[in-house]
Amino acid sequence: MSFSRLITRWKGLALTLLAAIATGWLCATGQLGLYIHPRYYVFTLVMAGIAFVLTIGALLVIPGPDEHDDHEHGMHGEPDGRGPDAHGDAGAGRRRPLLALGGSLTAIAIVAAAAIALLVVPPSALTSAAVEQRSLNGSSNTLANAGPPPGTSDDTSAYSVKDWASLIRQGASADDLSGRTATLTGFVTPDADDPDNVFYVARFVVTCCAVDAQPVGVPVYSPGWSSSYATDSWVTVTGAFEANPSVLSAATTVVRPDSLTAVEQPAEPYVY
């Protein structure tokens, strides 16, 4: 078997092995949650383990570059340099090693790029770039079943960004939420209509994996916020709900912050 054919066969197995190793590494470092819902951890690790074992087994049985070469030569023969096709055969013979080398280098580059992407580049949570591609608070399934607005005697200390966003999306007004104070932690993403005065404290809701993650957020009215907080930075906001003073923003109910503090991204940046 030629070296180029060996590389071609080896490429797919190497990519599978890298994916299995990366999955185990992400779990060991507590970062697998950046990609999948925690309820799928066990299933994913079992599948990665099976893939690892099968890939190692396949690598052990792949023929070496010199195996079967004699058989292949015997099957195909060698050009004898005679006849009308002799020059064409010679030209093809000269091009064949170059094409094989190009294919081998491409395969090696693909595997190297995958190794860097999976094992070297630090994994990161979804950001405002993904919010721009998906509709903020636009998924009816994600924000369904919020229930009625909480009463003044109800405990809302455990309410998340998703809970408050669900209430607002389902029609809870500033009057409905009067007297309620929210404490919200999420990343900053600007309001599309009035980015100078309003931003959203946002999180991604994950049902299965990061591919289906949907952004949810609660609008915060804080003129000049961008001078102190960068887009995608994480903050904790505490404040009461009120009607939105902005005449440009489409949000009707906002949080007016009593405190606004920069924080580190939490270990679990998504909500479920």
C-alpha cells in the first residue's frame, strides 16, 4: 500500500480519535457543558469511549505502506515503453506522485487543524454574535409556561434570566411586576433599537446542545452603559421593574438598576 493511500485511510480514524479524546478532556476539565446539556454527559462519554476503542483497534490493523505493494504491481504491471500510449503513460506516471503528495499533505493539514481546534483553542460560551443570528426572546417553546406574575409575597430570589424573560414575553407589564426586585446575571448584549441606553442581560437556554441554544434576556435601562461595560462582558444587575423610558427601544418593561457590577463568567453559563 502506498504512503498516500495509508494517509487517506488514517485521516478519518485520526479525526475520530481526536474527537473522542477532546470529549474526554472537556469532561475532565468541566467544560463539556459549553457544548451539550448535562443530561447527555453519560451518553456522550460512553459513545466517545466506544469510538476510542474501535479507532485504536482499526489503527492496529491498517496495513503498512509497504504491504501489498508487490501484489498491486503484479496486478497492474509496468508500462514497457512501447506503443502509441507510451508517452501518455509516462506523463501520467510523473503526475501521479505529485497528486499523491498533494493529497497526503491536505490530509495531514486537516488532521492538524482539527487537533488545534479541539485540543489547543480554548472552548468558549456562545456570545452576542450568536444572538445576532438567532432571535432574542423569539422562541415560544423556550419561554413557555411562565405562569402568572409573582405576587408581592412570592419568593422570587431563585428566578433566573429565563424566568423573568418568560414573564415579560408573555405580557407581564411594569405594573404587574411593581414592587418586585430582580437580581440577574448574564452577558451584555445591546438593544438593537436603542443601544446607547438599553442593553439586555442575556443567557442561552440549551435543550440538547449548543446548536439549538436560544438566547433569552431581560432589558436594562442604563444610559451610557457601554462606557463601563463591554458587549459580551458578564454583569450582575439588581433593580426594580418599570416602564421603559426609551422612546426608541421596542422593549416595554425594563429593569432600572440599583446596582450594576462586572462579574466573571460562571462555570455554567447556560440555563436549562
